[in-house]
Amino acid sequence: MNAMLGLILLSLVLGGAGLVVFLWSLRSGQYDDLQGAAHRILHDDP
């Protein structure tokens, strides 16, 4: 039973850490220009 409680707490901590990282990436602008990179890869650089 103690192992199950530890695993539940560990999953909550890891889920919370993932949520914090996702929110940080939203605030830092990682998802602002989704189409730009897709179009840039098709053009050759001079």
C-alpha cells in the first residue's frame, strides 16, 4: 500500500512538472508561428 501511495504522489509530481513546462513554453512564445517554420524549410537560402 505504501508503494502505491508513493507511485500516486510521483505521478502527480511528474504531471505537475509537465504542466509547468508546458505553461512556460506557452508564455515564452514557442507556439506563436507554427506555419513559418513549415514554409521556411521549403525555400533555399542564398
